[in-house]
Amino acid sequence: MQWKKWKLLIGLVLGLSLVVSLARPARPIGNGLNLVVALRPQGQVKLKRSSWQDYQPAFIGASLGAKDHLLLGSNTFAKVLCQNLTEWEPEDGRDYIVSEGCPPTSKAKLSPSDQDTVPERAANNPDIPYILRPRNSSVLNQQPLLRWHQVKGVSNYLVRVIGPGVEWNQQTSATEIVYSGKQLLKPGARYWLIVKTDQGKSSKDEGVFGFTILDQEKAQEVSAAAEEIKQKQLSKPAEGLALAHLYRSNDLNPEAIDLLETALADGPESIRVYQLLG
């Protein structure tokens, strides 16, 4: 996949707004993230960040901090997925501080990203098989999918995964491969992914990137939270956004990217919705 598309996907995962970033202040900062998951009619439900002077139309996927305001006109409807995955449906005809319906909690399941920029490659060198995934993130699967940039003219790549008790090497002509080593990747351990072309260029030429297998207890918590979101019967875009935020809250960028990549393939409307993520 081209770096431009991956940059878009990673940017979405990090909560960037590629459409209205110049018109909006920075994302709300707090110990939890609340999401607008339904509203009607469009344009009649409005939000105001704690740092804003004026209200602006809310949208599905808009993130809300505890001190932000949500304004519902007469005969309007909104639903907010709170940071602890409870749902809040404020009554129409009044202004709310978000904490009224979504009180802050020390055990938020949805959290804002600590990063606010898209990870850039060190150099714009198309001859480098730079790592696409996992790229300094956590993963749920002990047999993760590994993916890198396709280099023109290359017939084979040597893929290496190195870490505690593991030194796996595999040749392939593809630009992705599933880890299939006999040595199991251990939850909580850090591993390094290195790809080298048959022309001598290495992903190490832009830096060394690794990944961590999420520990078992945390993985179970994430899976339970994901199932809880799926049981809420949200719209497809809202569910995808909520799940992407859940995965991103736990540094599971590959899982979040999978959701967004599927949404981008669904068509222009999904692209528009996901570009407003954040």
C-alpha cells in the first residue's frame, strides 16, 4: 500500500481531522474520551469546546471532553458513547456540559491519543522497505500480520523478527507476511521487525521499529470492551469509530487501521465520516 494512504489511515487513528483541522482547536484533553454516535437532524445539534467562543455543528464521531458543551435545539436527538461505554441521550431543548451525562472516571475505556501528529518517515526514499505495520505499537495477535513498503524492482524480501528468545527469518516475494515462527511471541515482550530487499536496502535505513504483544489480562479487557460496543447496535460508521478509538486507546494501531481501511473501501460517504474522526 502506498505511504500516502497509510499516512491518512494512521492520521485518522491518531485522531487527526484531515478536513477541518484548521477550523478547530486541539482535541479535548482529559482522562477519557466521549463520542457522539448519533444525532438528528444534521446541523441542529451543536458542540462547543471549553476553549471555543462559539458553537459549531456536531457530527458523528465528534469527541467530547468533560468540560465541553453540547447544545440540543427543540425536536433534536443526540446519543453520546461515554468513556466508560455507557450511553447518554440528553433531552432536547437545552445546553449541557458533557460531564453532566458522562462523568469523568479514572478507568476510562476510551481515551484521547497521546500523539497528535502522523508518524513521518525519516527520508523520502522509495528504495527503502520501510515498515508499515506494526510500527511501534501493540498488537493483540501472537501471529501478527507484518507489512512493509513495496520497492520497485525487488523480487524478494528477507523478513526478520528479533526479541526475547526469538530470531525468526523468512524470505518472501510479497509485501506482507504473517509471523509463523515456532517460537511463540510472548505477551508483554518487545520485538523488532526488520525487512531487507534483495538489492541490499533495509528498513533499518530509516530506523528500527518494533511492536509489543498486549498482555493477556489487557487483551481480555479490550476484547470484552469491543464486544460491549458491538452489542449497542450503533450505526456502522459510529461502531467503527468507537472500536477504532478503543483500539487506539490501547496503542493497538494495526487493529484500528484495519477498521479504517475497511471503511475507506466502503465508499465516499465512509471516507467523509472517517476524515472527521477526532
